[in-house]
Amino acid sequence: MSVLLNGEKSYVDEKKEDEQSTLSIDKKRQGNNKNEFNKNVDQIAQVSNIVINSKQEEKILHSLEQSYYSILNTIPGEDVTRQGILKTPSRAAKAMFYFTKGYRDNLNELINDALFNVDHDEMVIVKDIEFFSLCEHHLVPFYGKVHVGYLPNRQVVGLSKIARIIEMYSRRLQVQERMTKQIAEAVTTAINPTGVGVVIEGTHMCMVMRGVQKTGSKTTTSTMIGVFREDPRTREEFLSLIRH
Ligand SMILES: [Zn+2]
């Protein structure tokens, strides 16, 4: 993971031209007290934020274990009683529980206490953040790198929190396009920046392993919000900064 703080002021002019939308964001922000912030965050997190106690966890793991046993027992040529895979159902259950831990994350808890007020309104870029996810169509991994850029509106978020947001959405059954959008929306909700850009480069094992796609080829998806969408120069600046 590397971080770029871009010192160029090239988009200041555009921001003046775009005063109206900046003003409306300012107005919104004036009423943006802690409760309102929490409410916004909850709305995004509501599909996740699943709270599971240790008893429920035990039940879920047991059920997953039985399912994996059944899968192994169904595969022609496999023998569930052989030494090497005796404990596989239990191990696979724990692994799957971990791979889907993002459903149990809470954006609100994750972001809280990591927001900082700043004077500068220069682009913040966090690039090359590794992610590992599971394709929801085949339950096979896809993985790669996420690049996030945003133009702060007097607030920035701790850099490690960007990585945590990415974990929250990648540790689920996913499709790359939706994950890209969810990360951009979560950053928007958390710090209400002037704009956000998210680019994800992913390698999909379901494609590579089945020989549909050549090894090494990548899928790139992007979501642009605010000035990153409206202003081609801001977008271009972001894209050129993540390219090297
Ligand atoms: Zn797939």
C-alpha cells in the first residue's frame, strides 16, 4: 500500500466554477452532526453489521462443516475417511467463516475516531491496496489491487481505515463491479468528500482456472463520484497518479 498526497492545485479553478455544488455540500455539512453521520453510516452498513454471538458462531461453523463433509462425500473418486481430508470439513468451515467476515463488520465502528479535520483540499490517493475476495458465482477467489482517491471537504480519514473499508466489502461473496461501488459509497458516507474515485484491478480465478481467460489478464472496474465524475481533469489526474 502506498500513499500519495498530491500538492498540485490544478483543480482549484474548477472548484470555483463549481461553486454552486460546493455551496450545497457546505450547507449539508453544517447540519451534519454526529447523529446524522451515524445514521448515514448505518444505512450503508445495514446490509452487513450482522452481530453473531459465540453460540451462534458455533452453530454456523457446525452447519458449514456438515455441508463441506457432504460436498467431499459427493465428489466421485474422493474418500472422506482418508487421513488427509479427515479434518478438511472443519478447516474449510472456519476458512469460509473468515472469508465472509465482512458481513459482520460495522462501518460506523470501523470509521469512528479516525476522522481528522484538515485545511487542505488536495487530492488524497491510497493506491495498491491488496484485496482477496470470493466470486459469488463460483465461490472461487478473485484478488488484486484497489486504488482510492478523494478530494477532502475539510475531513480526511485515517489511511488504515481505507484498507479496513476494503476488507469489509471484499470479505464477502462479491462481484467486482458491486464491490467497487460499495467502497466508493462507503468513503463518501464516511467523510463526505468533494469527490471519490475507486479503481479495482482484479484477477478472477474462476476465469483463469477454467481456461476462459489467459493467465495474467485483469479485470478493471471503476466508480467515480462527485468531482471525479463531473470534472474530467480531476478524474484524469487521479487516473494518471494511480498508473505509476
Ligand atoms: Zn466466478
